[in-house]
Amino acid sequence: MSERPNSISHLLTLTMLNVALQVTSAILVKTATLPARIGLLSLLIVGVVLILNFGRFILWQAIHKRYDLSVAYPASALFFPCVVIASYFFGEQIDAMKVCGAALVTVGVALLMLQARNRLHEAEKLA
């Protein structure tokens, strides 16, 4: 599967939208489990989470049609640093190991995106 011009920025846009939907789902699930949220509101939250995840499924189909798995799936790992940030707002303790882990994931994704961009530029030169 070949990547199209400007596809790395397009991939990052689609992936960040996917990550945003995934993080929103995670936050809603966490909110639904809080003691004050049991009942009808919890059911509503679960319904919203199901809709968000259906949207993620459709989005992943679009991503898979255009990009190699070896590029698309690692980019989705940006979910983990976002969860660390979100967990702060739930009063969870963020220690140095979590920050370092989130930073390593972010750097790893950046390196993979740079490699994919460089391959794209090399392919354009050969064409």
C-alpha cells in the first residue's frame, strides 16, 4: 500500500481524531463508574461511548484503506500519553515513570512518522 503526497499529515489528523474519540470514551467510562453516576446517567454515558466507538470503527476503516498497518497502528499509541494527562484530572497520581513512559511513546511515534515521511519523499524522487 503506497502513501500519497501529504499523507503523513492526513494520517496524523485522522489518528488524532481517533485518539480523541478513544480518550473521550475512556473519560466517559471512568465518569460512569463514579459512585454519584450510577443509574440512568450511567446508561446514557454507555450509549454515548458505544456511539463514539462505532465512529472509531468507521474512522479506522478509512485509515486502513489509505495507510500501511506498520504506520497507522503505532500512531494510535498517542492514546497513552493522552490518558496520562486525562488521569491527572481524575486526581490520579502522575509520577516520573508515567511521564517518562508517555514521553517515550510520543518520541517513538514521532520517529516512525519521520521515517514514513522520508520514505514518501524518496519515493517521490524516484517517480
